Amino acid sequence: MRIVVAGGGSAGHMAASHMRHHFPEADLVHAYDPRLPAIGVGEGTTPVFTEWAEKVLGWDMAYLTEHCDATPKQGIIFEGWGKAADTYSHYFHATEGTACHLSAERLIRHLSAKSSARIVPEGILEIRSVPPTASVLLANGQTLHADFVLDARGFPQELAERDVPLACVTTGAAWLLRGPVRAPMDRTRAVARPYGWIFVIPLQHDTAYGYVHTPSDRSLAKTDFRAFLAGEDVKPQTTPRWLPFPNFRRRTFFDGVVLSLGNRASFVEPLEATALGLIVLQLRLATFWLLDQKLGLGQANGVAAMNETLASTIDEVASFVGWHYEMGSNYHTPFWARSATAYADWMQQRPETHSARFSAYKARGKAMPRHLAFVGSAAELNAPIASRDTFGGFLDLSFAKVGYGIGAF
Ligand SMILES: Cc1cc2nc3c(=O)[nH]c(=O)nc-3n(C[C@H](O)[C@H](O)[C@H](O)COP(=O)(O)OP(=O)(O)OC[C@H]3O[C@@H](n4cnc5c(N)ncnc54)[C@H](O)[C@@H]3O)c2cc1C
């Protein structure tokens, strides 16, 4: 069996390691254009990623710290969001495991050093899928034939009919830069600002800052970013880089041979740092699919089930992320008004099953104690977990934390 991984960002490198781990005998080829840089973000994780790193790579927290500049992440502190209090916390519960912040550049560098795939350092012109096989056409004129392709070539150039826009949020760009090491080291900060919000991701040797905003507010956000950094006495170590991004998902992700992965498949702004965890979900589904084929089970509705699982999970992530904007913020600006409206419109357009599930999780969250949203550390979260079921990966406990945190309950 030949598996081709296309794309050399975090998703592509994670895919190559994952496939080697589960299919050691496969003819594994990793094709990417080394002249095209990876996106350079994706530095906040959820426990799904760290659990995957330990199981598949054998990398524990100590290893991630040493090699990927990682710091343990208890959760996210929201500053200035909603109308309940100045800050609220969304810490992971002990049963969810631990997460980390890590350097995207080092993760890729370290994964590529460990890769046992055959590397093809070439541009890819096209991936042609004719199930049950596919052809990857390379810029050097060669063609790679494959039984399975993981397409991790990053964001599409522009959205098209194959994509569904996720209008749950109005953001679509970020100003990015790096600063010196800053406390707190054990949590991501998400700071509300007049034109969006700023993430502060603490690593061992530096701090990643990003001002997430609506693209049309590009210069206003840049000026406000400077004011924020000056107010916190942060001396930037890099010049600000502007990165536009789409909020979208594919209509279908998989056709039985080619699976879209990572930013190629979907993205919802980085507020809850869900993207690397979604890559893990996609890789797990790919593994089940391939094992199913190998064992000759070949479930008739396997492709449809995979597409449905991914679409519904990503839509659930989108609703959960959009919900954070429902009650506005400390700033009564057009950005926050637009964002609350976008969330309300998005929710109105959800199918009945989605809305019913969302309401059920909210109701369960509301039944939990209010103080869960305002604890000072993950250790103080001792609420029992009644159910391990999740909505887009979020426990009902997360609904308690966000619902009380923004003042929706
Ligand atoms: C502002 C922002 C903040 C984010 N923060 C987080 C976060 O905190 N946590 C999180 O989980 N996620 C975050 N993400 C998402 C994050 O970017 C992805 O999870 C992660 O980087 C995976 O990216 P990727 O590998 O899919 O794409 P990329 O990093 O873009 O990699 C694509 C690769 O494909 C290759 N390639 C592309 N085209 C071709 C071609 N034609 N031929 C050959 N090779 C090609 C290139 O080598 C390129 O490196 C964030 C995203 C944004 C925009």
C-alpha cells in the first residue's frame, strides 16, 4: 500500500508520523515544497494533541519541553470578555488530560528529523483522485501513484463551491509577532480589544502574540496592538506579520482515496486552539478507514460516515467558538456588535439537531456551579464529570465555564 502525504506543515508532518506508527509496512511518501514555508502558527493545543504525541510519537511533556520549547497549558484565561466579570477561566478538567503550548517551527523541525517517510521535496501541481487510486502530479513532471493521500497543503487560495464558510465569527486575519518570555506560563491569555482579541502564548524561550481581527480593521488593529504591547511593557522581538485566514470547512473531506487534512480541510479562528486536535481526529478516522480496508470489512457507508463526523464536529466547534461573542466584551465597538450578530445569525441557521444538542449542553452547563468559570487554577476544578460525551470536543463542563464566564447564564 502506498500512502502519500502532501504538505510540509504541522499537519503533514503529524500525518507522516501517524501513518508510519500505524502502518509500519506501508510505502510512505511525504511530498512538499520546502520553498513554501509552513504557516508558523498553531502553538496552543488541547489535551487531544498531547495524548496523541505521547501515544504515537512517545513524546511526553518533558520531551516536548526539551525539543519543542513547550510549556504545560492548564487552559485559557479570557480577559475582558462578556459581561460577568473582568476575567474568566476555561481550564481543562483533570479527566481531559494535560495540554501544552509549543513552538510550531520546532515541532515541524523535530518531526521532520524523525521522519521515516521517503521525502519528495517538490512542488505539487495537482492531486487527481480516481477512486480507488490517486495520482499526485509533481512540478518536476513526475507522478506519484497512491492508494491513499493525505492532502495537507494548507489553506486553499480562495474559497470555492467545495467549501462551506463558517460565518460564526467575523475575524479573518491576525497580526503576529514574538516577544520575550512572560508570566503566566501555564495558560494562554485571550484578551478582548476594541477590534478583536489578542492571544498570548507563553513558550520556554519566547512568547507568541497575535491580534485576531476583521481584515478590514487591519490598520486599526495594528495600532491597537502596539498600544497593548506598550501598555504591558513588551518589546517585540520580530516585526509584525499580517496573516489573513478563512473560517471554513470542506463540504466533503474524503472521497475514499484523498483526505483533506489540517488547514486544507477547515479552520475556525484560534480562540479555543482546536485545530491540532482536529488534525488528530482526522488522522484517527483515516486509521480506522485504512484498517477497515485491510481487514476487508469495507463498510459501505464508511466514506459518508467519515464526512458526516468531520462536518458535524467542525460545525460544533464553530458554534462553541462563536458563542464566546454572544455577550460582547468590555468594548462597545462595531467589532463586538458585529460579532454578536454574526453568532446569533449563525445559530439561527443551524439545523434542528445541532441546535437541540447545543441547547442540551448549555442546559447541563447551567446546572453546574457558577464558580467553575472563575477558579484560579485547574487544580480547583473538582466538579465531577457526569458524562464524557462532548459537543465538538467540549464537555458540558466547558459550557458551564463559558456560559457563566461571559454572563450568558
Ligand atoms: C492566526 C492563527 C493562529 C492559529 N493558532 C492555532 C493554535 O493556537 N492552535 C492550533 O491548534 N491551531 C492554530 N492555528 C491553526 C494552525 O495553523 C494549524 O493547526 C497548523 O499550523 C497546521 O497547518 P497545516 O500544516 O495544515 O498548513 P501549513 O502550515 O500552511 O502547511 C502547508 C504546507 O504544505 C506545503 N505546500 C503547500 N502547497 C504546496 C504545493 N503546491 N506543493 C507542495 N507543497 C505544498 C508547504 O510545504 C506548506 O508548508 C492557527 C491558525 C491561524 C491562522
